[in-house]
Amino acid sequence: MNLFGRFFCSTIGRKVVMAVTGIILIGFVIGHLVGNLQIFEEADRINGYAQFLHTLGPVLWVMRIVLLICVVLHIWAATVLTLEDKKARGSVGYHSTTWIKATLASRYMRWTGYVVLAFIVYHLAQFTLGTAQSASFKENLPEYTMTADYHVMGITVVHAGAHVHDVRSMVILGFSNPIIACFYILAVGLLSLHLLHGAQSLFQTLGLKNSSWAKTLRFVVTLGCLAYFLGNLAIPASVLSGNLKLNSTTASSKP
């Protein structure tokens, strides 16, 4: 077996795979949230942002494929490590001891991951592929006409007058369904718990965690995960409370 194969078959190798893919996925979810929070600005912001992503073409698909590979590797490494841990643990007594010491986030790490995976699949079907709630989305939503230019790093990437998908209205319509909104809130809550344990674990795996600043790291990670959850919660909560509403032209054309 070559060096590459031995690395993937070793426990430390799998932990490194989990850590590296975890860093990439954490970067993605943070960037995704920052982009989504533009919904609280004028409609040009999030609609222009979504159109800019579509104009990336092959680059966007490369990013999606990389993220998909990261998700697959992350789940594979987590599953194998869990099975190995159960096999090595053996006795019930050791299991009981570690269960008492484990944090809530670490106890349910695997299950939160599976629920989040189910959420990702539905989320993609809902907003990216348009196969969920399609009757309210692509078939019935009129295109949005940009009223101003959309800039990225000072460069105009979407011009005023361009006809783009009305992503803002898609999101509002999607979260107008209380069941879907509550499922989203539950999923991002579990994802935040997953990040709470995972972010600390990856620092330990990469040798960046020590006793002198472990408490500080835990505080910073906890604060970051709380901010992440509240940022995601704000969108469906604002829709359900009526603070985020459809534009008058979109509302009038709603079936």
C-alpha cells in the first residue's frame, strides 16, 4: 500500500481529513450566511448576488463539486472513526464513563450531521434546483429587474435593468410555510451544535489546541456558533413575523 493509501487507512489520517474538510465546510457556511443576510437590504443586493454566482458558470460548478467531495469525505471519515471507536471501546463501563463526561454537542455529533445532511438535500431541492415548492417558485415568480448596478470589489458584475431571478421572493415564499421555516430553524440549530464540537476538535487534531488557551478557544467558538445560529434564525423568523415581506409587484402576481 502506498503512502497515500496508508494515510487514509490510519486513524490520524482520517482525523486530518475530517479537520481539513471541516475547515472548508465551515468557510462555506459562514460565506453562505453572509450572502443570505443581504436579504435584509434592498432587493437588488441579494438578487444581484445570486445572479453574480450564476455568471461564474463552470467556476461555480467546480466549487459545488469540491464542496460535495468535502461532504462525502467528511461523512466517510466520521463514520469510520465512530465505528473504530466503538470497536476499540469494548466494555460498557468505559462507555458509561465517557458518556457522562461528553458534552451535549459531542454526544450527538453523528446524528446532528445526518439531520444536517437531510436538510442540505432539501435546501438544494428547494432553492437551487427548484424541485421543492416549484409551483410557487420558477413557474410563477416573475423575473426581477435590477434598479441599480451590483458591485463586487468595486467591479460592476450585474448592471441596472438586467432581468434576474427573484431570489428574495423565493426565500420569503419558502419560509412563509411554518413547517419549512421550523425545519430550517431546527436544522441550523443542530448544525450550530455540530460546529460547536467540530470546530474545537479540528483545532485539537491540527495540534493548535493546548491547555493554556482551551477555555478561550471554547468561548470564542461558542460565541461564533451562537452568532451563526442567530444570523440564520433571523431570516425565517423575520418572514414568519411579517418583517420581511414580498414586494408589492411580486405579491400581486402571487398565485
